[in-house]
Amino acid sequence: MVSDEVILSEAIRLVNDGVAVTFPVNGRSMLPFIVGGRDSVILEKPTETLKVGDIVLAEVEGGRHVVHRIVKIEAERVSLMGDGNLAGREHCRVEQIKAKVAYVVSASGKKSSLDSFRSRLFAKIWFELLPFRRWLLAIYRRVFL
């Protein structure tokens, strides 16, 4: 069996070569927008300057890889936070961002762009609701998971 690290390394190599890669997501750190174990993401090589609100695959402190949203960029330092997180943030340098998530693919195969006006608006509203996430996520988990 091939290890997750080998698969991830190959996905990053393909993205660097300009190939879009569909990658399954695990965990709940990106709820409610990406459901781990159900949804996949399509990774692409960033073709433009990354900005706050983009979801990226990054190597963070400790050598772990995460798919999280950019919440702050200061020069070469980037702060990331999962949409399903209540407080935790990860940090990396710009060059540690390996790919940008362009689409989310649901279990039914529906592909949703993350660069659409609707997706960006919902993400911005969700970020502003940070003080209420604990309760909103509890309701979401009970109703939808």
C-alpha cells in the first residue's frame, strides 16, 4: 500500500507541472464548506497572487500539510485557519503554499467553484461569524452529519 505522504508528494509534483489534481479531504476542519471523508478538492497551481479568503494546500509549522483558508498575509508570512476551527491558526511562508483549491467536488460529483461571488460572500460572512461558530457548527453537525 502506498503511504499518504507519497500520494501527497506526487499530487504536489503534478500541480507544480500544471496538472489539476482531485484530492480527497479528511477531517472536519473545513466544515461547513468542505466535508472530510465525503468531499474532494481540485488542486491547481496558483496562477495569480494569493489573497485572503483563498483555500490552499500548505505545509505548516511542524511539516504537516493542511487544506485551510488564508486569513492574513503579512509580507512572506501567511496565517491559515480552517472554516470549522474556533480559534486555532497555522502559519507558513508563501513558498510553503503548494496549491490553491479551485473547486470542491461533492460526493454526488457536483463541482463548485471557490472563486465565485457566492462562495466568496459566504466565506466572508462565515469569517465574520467566528464568535458564534461553536453554536453554528454544533447545529450543523446535528442536522447535516
